[in-house]
Amino acid sequence: EAMDLLGLALTTGIGPKRLKQILEVSKEPTPELVENLLGPELAASYKNTLAGELARQEREKAKAHGVRLVGLWEESYPQALKHLDSPPLVLYLKGELPAQERAVGIVGTRRASAWARAWTHRVAKELAEAGVAVVSGLARGIDTEAHQGALEAGGLTLGVLGSGIDQLYPPENKALAEKMSLASEFPFGTQPQAELFPRRNRIIAALSKAVLVVEAGVKSGALITAKFALELGREVLAVPGRPTDAFSEGVNQLIRDGAQMALSAADVLYALGMVAPSKEARTLVGHEALVYRALLELGEALPDDLAEASGLGPGEVLSVLSLLEIKGMARAIPGGRYLAGA
């Protein structure tokens, strides 16, 4: 694997367009091929990458950190990122990526007010209870509350980093990061830098079906995420604030310019094409909650699918489905499948 695409992706000066030039000819690049297609300077840079065994070192670091390296050239590379003007050449992934159709990006200021933090935490929790994954940037303030709320509900939450996946920032969120999925496009050892965060924001927007901005000033990075979301055709929602609050200026402008106003988790679910679970559904616990959440996430599902998603045995799933049917929380449909009820 000495001369491989990971090594090429780690070479200074190689971006998506140049990588695609190589891929059109071969998936086993040699310095000679790089020189023929991209010129002697990039070929020399690629030779330096090979000589330094950067690809091997990166793979070893990934293994040590429990991280998967997903290259732009691989079938498992997320389709949502391929639509970016400049997709990451390599996605560093720890944990799992959410299904884009059931994912919402939640962003906002690091210096969030008390009401905004509490509101974000509650709504993220309610969204997770409804089977929605929460995507954010692991930053202080709104991001932290979004991740914590989703985790409290036992849901999936993804933190997209503006640094290497081994350089967590802020440091006080290290314990939080260990409980959730993480993604980055930056090689190991990359320190957090202000100029990297906009690149992080475009990934948050791409991996989400909708983006919710809770509290943000006019120069907030959250507005950059909203801009990327609009360019990608995603729904943008914003929580209104008092006109006199500095951190409400950005969200109020979004609403004035056409963003949907969000006052509750139900508004976000509506933007995702979903219906908020009833009060009865929110009170489910234990195995019933596991199976019901799996139903919400999978839509129409066979009992075997629900067993795999919930981690329960097939017999347990069938028993739980019977109880959910009695409560009106599930119903059988043709083909032996089940669908969530209320």
C-alpha cells in the first residue's frame, strides 16, 4: 500500500479536482503518473509523502484511536459530502454517521444565554426521542447543549471538528466527546484554528437535512453554517430572540430573510417531514422505548430489522410489538412489516 490514494490525498497541493484527475486513470497512483497528469512539482511532493510513509503512519494512528478513514474514492464515502464544491478527500470517522434524511444540525453562539442553552438541550432531547440524529460542532454553548440533550435521550449525535480528531476542542468537552460519534476532515495532529471552522460548518450542513440556528450574532459562525445549508438546498430554521439582544440579531435576520421560525421540536420535525411523537410515546421506557425508536428510525420494518436495530431478540421484539399495538404505538401492515403509530 506504499503508493496509494491515501498517500496522494495527504500530499500538499492535492485537492478534489486533482484527485479525480488521477482516479479517472488509475486507483494505484505512481509518481510517474502524477507527473504526467499534474506536473513535476506535485509529483515531487507525492514522492516526499511516500518517502515519509505518511499514509502508513496515518493508518496506525487511526487504528490506535478507533477511527475509520473513509476516502473520497471509496463506495462507503457519504453521498451527502460528494455534493460539496470541495468535498473532504478523507473523512476521519469515529462511531457512525447519521442517516442524512433524519439528521438535524443544531448550531449557535458559544456564549449562549441561559434560556437558549436550556431550550436547545430540551429540544435536542425531544428530537432524539423522535429518532432524529443531532449534528453539531462540539463547541461551547449551543453545540454542547445539543449534543448533551441528544445523549440524554439515548440518541445518536455527531460532533464535526475543526481540528484533527485527536485534538479535541474545547478540552472541557473531552468526556462528552467520548460518548458520541466524531468526524473530521483534518489529519491527526491538526490543531484547532479559526480558519478551519468554516470548513467544519459546511460538513455540518451537508450531513443534515435541516439546520436549526438557536442564538447567533450577525458575525456568528452559525450563520456560515446556515449559508452553506441554503446553498445545499437544506431547510434552515431559526429561533427568534429579542431585538435588543446582540445574539438575537443573526437569527432574527435569518427569519426576516425567509428562514422558518422554530418555537419547538415539533417545528423542526415538521421541517424533516416527521410528526412529533405523542405524549404517550414520550413516556415509553425500556424495551418498548427501544423498539419504538427503532420503528421511527427505520419507518416500515420487519421484526428482524427491529431486533437488529434495538439489540433485542426476535421473540422479545414480537412481544413488545404486541404491547405497542395495544397502546396504539405500532400497527402491522402487509408484508409482515410494522409501522409506528401515534
